[in-house]
Amino acid sequence: MDPLSDVLSLLKPRSYVSSGVDAGGTWSIQFPDQNKLIKCYAVVTGECWLVVDGVPDAAHLKQGDCFVLPSGRPFRLASDLALAPEPSSNYFPPPRPGAVVKINGGGDFFLVGSRFGVSGGHAGILMGMLPPIVHIHNESEQAALRWSVERMMLELHAPQAGSSLIAQHLAHMMLIQALRLHVAKGEADGAGWLFGVADKQLGPAISAIHADPAYRWTLQALAGHACMSRSAFAQKFKETVGVAPMEYVTRWRMLLAGDKLENSSDPVSVISLSLGYESESAFSTAFKRVMGASPRQYCRRTAPISSGPATFVKGARQLQFDARD
């Protein structure tokens, strides 16, 4: 698979709840920390403002726009930013999946979409690799999402047998398509993992790591995939992705290991070997440094890891890992 598919597959989005929002008049709704929920919505009619915690500028959402909030941060939707916000608990969750929540009787603004619940000790790290907001507002980009949006609107307004399941799959398609568009457009001076994936030089190197994480990668080999010198590649990789290339290799291996520990019965010795580690001790040391717990401690944990060496800088543009190797 490609790197974006790899990350979304490890997140294993589930607990889908698709719904609509029909608002009228003036309104302002504050949503709290999303507790590892990814939001994906599209504006069918009307317009509003979106404010995401940690993002300096508000996004003006208009008819046809789509937005994804992959990092689970608190956010606010409002017809007017000057209004004092109401807590979202006054209206959400909707009475049932697929329902349309009405605010002030509705009629001026209509939004459809879904939220995805993710779980696991590695979910916070993976979500930190995604941008805090993806705003799709270019007309040609909107066209790629229009069918899914229109179909979801139909399923919500005129539910039939199986509508809830159809809405879930449509929302998943919207999420992937929005992130794909974000990767495709990129920015020349952008920083963050997705910008590295989209970069014409760094992208092939990241894809090579994901295609064969157990390979004995060297800086020289990765620079060759990027068609760059080692020094130029290492500098650009660190500036864009926020972590040195060989650190990225280690951390991706550990994320894969965490997924195997949670979702398979493979012993640590087998997992370590499958990821290129001949020594179980060396693997366990690397795993604890990245994931904040030994492999066996990680297996016993029922709550997500809230802190540890692998952390991300709070903000829209850059991620960073602990630099120790």
C-alpha cells in the first residue's frame, strides 16, 4: 500500500456515526476535545466559520466546501465569530445515527458528514502525523467529492433500508479523498508528514520505507530513492517531516509493531524479526523509546499512551519526535 493508506489502515477508523446539521439564523457551537475522533464533513448549503484549536486563522466554509479534522482537536462552528458559543452537548450527539440535528429551526445552513472513532496505544501518534485541518474549497477538488456528498445527503434526508451503512462507507470515502487531495496539492514550503509524502523527492523515499520496513535501510539508500545527495536529503527530510530519515524508519517500524502487538498473537521475537531486528533486546529498547513502554507493558495497557518520548509539536505545520536514537 501507499503511505497514506498505511497510516489510515493502522488507525482502523470505526464507530462511524453519520449525521447532518441544519441551522438557521445566528448560531455558534463549541465542540470539546474529540478524544481520538476524526471528523469529515461537507457543506451542502449556506456558509459558516470554522475555528480549530491551535490553528491561527479561521476557515470560511462555503457551499461545496469539505473539511476534515484528523487530529481530534477542539473546534467551533459559527455563523458569526463574534457570538458567544454554546456547548455542543446542547445538540449532540444526534438522537440516532443518520439523524439531522436542527439549530434554530434550520433552513440557512446544511452540513453532512461523519465521525470516526480510532483506538489503540499508537492512535495518538498516528493522528499527530495528519494535519489539524484539511479544507477543500477549490472547485475542481470539490468535484471529486461531490458525488459522495450528494449521495450522503440523499441517504440522510430520505433514509431507506441500509442507509446507515451506506452513509458510513460514503463518509470513509470522503475522508480518504479529502486527504488525497490535500497530499496532491501540497505546498512548496509546507512542513509535516503529508507534505513529505507529496514531495516529488521525499515521497519515493517514504514510500520505499513503507513498502519494506524490515529492509536494512541506510541514509545512502534512502537518498538514492530521492535522487539526492545524502546531506541534502537528510536536511530536507528533517525540515519537512520534522524527524531525521533513520529516526522515521525506526518509528514507523515501532508503529507497525504496536499494531501487531494489539491485533495478533505473534510473540515479540517473531515481531522483532519481521521488522528487521535480529536481536529481541535491541527491538525492545527501540520500542520503549518510541512507544513509551516495553512491548510486554504495551500489551497489558488498556488505555492509550498519553505521553512518552514520541510527541508532536502542537500546531498546524510541524511534527517532531524525541531526537534520541
